Amino acid sequence: MTSSLRTSNLTRIYGTVHALDGVDLDIPEGGIYGLVGPNGSGKTTALEILTGLRRATGGSIEYGFAQDAIAYCPDVAEFEPWLNAIETLQSSAGLVGKYPSREHILELLDRVGLASAATRQVGGFSRGMRSRMGLAAGLVTEPKLLIADEPAAALDPAGRREIIQLLAELGNSITVLVSSHDLSDVERICDTIGVLAKGKLVYQGAISTLLERAAPALEVIVRPPADALLAGLQAAPWAHSVEEVEPGHFHIAIADAHRAEAGLPHLLAASNVHLVEVRRAGTSLQDIFFELTETGPASTSSRIAS
């Protein structure tokens, strides 16, 4: 797989503190890469180095495109308060020598949920509106890599859902690197994940690989009778074993999490059952995250990879 961006032994030292300690990121071209970690793990430092806003102490960065094709959306966006939304995007695009039409800018504002605020001065925007504006300011430059630091942190649940959906759609056409504290968002949209802890990269790889360990089983509850569903689950190649705990309540050990995600909805529909609930059983992705970030890179990485 072609890399959009790759770092080698990336290091940033502040006095005696190693904010980044030999980080080797490998961000595939296309799709969505999630960079996660607790506060102080080095996420924002890494993002700012990748965008040229901060210098690394050591290491190297290899880009798969021109550096002016990167757009950075910080967690707290700041704009000239006297400009309106349209003027702000015109200014952002002009910084990289692009001059989009007014129609294109209005379409972009509509895409991020700010169509009704197009002529309002951004100085009066709420924090959630500034988050949307920051994403629009990045997209107006037509980047090949969009880096978004906590893009939905200031939004209400409905706004968060809209922005996460937008990022998911963008992953079909450009490379998106997103940093988020919300593991449910990361799980929902990311193809690849990197986990930072105390400046070290303790895990990097397909999120499905983590999910196979984080979610080895599913609980599926339907209204009985469910004989057709039981037969289908027993025959499913992605199900390692199936136990009907009580009528309509199934415990399914998963052999292939990726195929299970795609296959279970079709199987439920084909079985003509009334679904009550689907949930993970056993260890959660959050449990794995805590293990990775609290145990340390040496011992934990070997366990996860084993």
C-alpha cells in the first residue's frame, strides 16, 4: 500500500521531556488514519510537526505529495473576527494561491453546516461553529491530506454525527489524519490507527486487527423463534462458535471481525427476525486502549501483536 506520509524516528525534546520519542508513523494513501492517546501523549506535537508548525528535534518526514497540499484543522480554530464566513474562506484559499468561486464556497459552508451563517462575522461564532469553520477552511484549499485535531470535540451530539459523517465521506477521496479522544468516533470511521503513550507509538495498524482482539464475541438478541438465524450463524464462516444462551439470545465467538461487521446485517435480514440488540461481549476497544497506554510500549505491544 502506498504511503501518504511516513516518519522515521521522529523526536521532539523539551529540556528533559521527550514529547515524541522515536515515532515511526506510516499513513496510507486514502482512507482515514486515527491518532489516539491520552493527554500529554504527544498527539498535538506530532500533528504540528507534520504540518510544519513546529520543528522536530530529530528524525525525518517523507511526504507523498507537495507540502502545500496539507491542510491542518487545529482543535481551537482562530480567525480574524471582523471577516464573515465567506471572506474567511476566500482568505484561507488565497494563502495557497487558490481563488474558489463564491458558489463553491457557499457549497462548502453548506457541507459543514454553516450555510445560514455565510455572511455573519466569525467573531460572533460559538466554539462549535468555529470548529465547523476550521474544517471548512482546511477543505477550501483542496488538500490531499487533511489533518484534523479533535474536529468534533466542541459539537453537540447531532453536530458530532454530521462532522464524523463528513470525515468518513472525505476518506473516499483524500487522506484524512484525525486525532480524537472519542474512541467510538475512531472506531466508526478509521481504517488505520496509531496509539501514542508518553511520546512513543505503542500500536500502529489496521483498526480491524485491534477489534479482533478487543471484540472477540458478540451478543445478539432477537425476538424468538430464531431457528433460521441460529442455522445461519452456525454456517457463517466468520463465526467461530455460537451459543443460544436462551431463546433468541445468542453469544457468538467471532473468528473474523471485519467479515462479521459486513455479514451479520445481511444474515439478520435473511433470517427475517426482529432485532432487539447487538452488543460486544468481553474486552472492549477502550479496555485495549487503556492497556496499551498504561502498561507501556515494550510489554503491551508484544502482547497485542502476538
